[in-house]
Amino acid sequence: MPYRDKAKQKEWRVKNKDKILEWRNANRERICELSKKWARENPEKVKATRATRHEKNPEKRKAQDAKWKANNPDKVKLIARTFRVNHLEQEKQRLKKYRTDLSDGYIRDKLRLKSSDEVPQALIEAKRLQLLIRRMTNENSNAIT
Amino acid sequence: MKTVTQLRDELATVFDDLRSGEIKPKEAGELANVAGKMINSAKVQLEYYALRKETPDITFLK
């Protein structure tokens, strides 16, 4: 670096912006190699930088995540499946809650409708009430016998 | 009972009546069964429109 003083260094960088760009373009591979080496040697710093970058731009991160998910549906499925296998107990609890609460997703499953299908909320609510009545009548008949 | 909203309201009434004991479980069960048939027919219609890649135009669901 030509200067030790940070302010002067910045000034120099602004002045020689084109030169720097030219040098970067000429040494693209070397820069890439060096930055990869640095990242390998400093994983903690990389993690911290990434976290602060994500904190600063939550919207950008969300958009990036959504784009990645749309481009990698197979990977998304695999990650979800691995998570479910690794958190079996949690998953059991979630499914139990899903059933007892008669959530919209559970009712969609019961109706064998895809999540992408546009279903009127009134139909889901009607099905929920129907299931509630059926459960209640079943409970009653079990209590009698 | 011509729309799903009316069906939902009717089912809500049946559920309340069942809880308060105003109707018998068997009777409520039968009503729920009929409601299930109506819901399933609406579902089939929805699937039909989805397969044809058309926007659903179902009077029952309006």
C-alpha cells in the first residue's frame, strides 16, 4: 500500500480508481485465489462478515434466499428431509399439533389438495367444522360402547 | 343451502347444538356426513378446473 495513513490511502484510491480497476481485471485469477486462501484460513472472520452483511440488508438476504430456493428445489427438499430425520421428536410434536389444532395445512392434506391450489377459505373452514363434528360424534359413540 | 359459506354457518350451528346437547350425536353425524359429500364434490370440481388449467367458476364456492 502506498500510504499508512488511512485518509490518505482513501484519497489515493479515489484518485486512482481506474488504475485499480484495470489492475483488478488483469489479476482476476490471482485475486480470486488469494481471497479463497484467506477465507479458508479465516473462517470465523468470514462468518462474522457474512452475518453483519445479512443484518444490514435483511430484505436483500430474503430475496437471495427465495431466488436460491426457486433455483434449487431438489436441494431444498433434501435439506427439509434431513432436518425432519434429525429432529424426529420435534417433528412428531409438530404433526400432533397439526392434527389437534386442525390447521389449514392439515385440512388441505385431508382434502388431498396441493398447497399451490387456490382453495376458498370458507371451504377449509367448512371441512374443519365437519371434522370437529365427526370427532365429537366418534368420541360420544366410543363413550357409549 | 346454496353456498359453502351457508354450509359453514350451518355446520357451526350444528356444532354448537351438539355441544349443548340440543341434537343427538347420531343426527349430527349424519349432517356432517352430508356436508362431507358436498365438500368433496366441490373439491372434485376444483381439481377438474386445476387439471384444465382454468380459473374455477363454481357457484357453490362463491
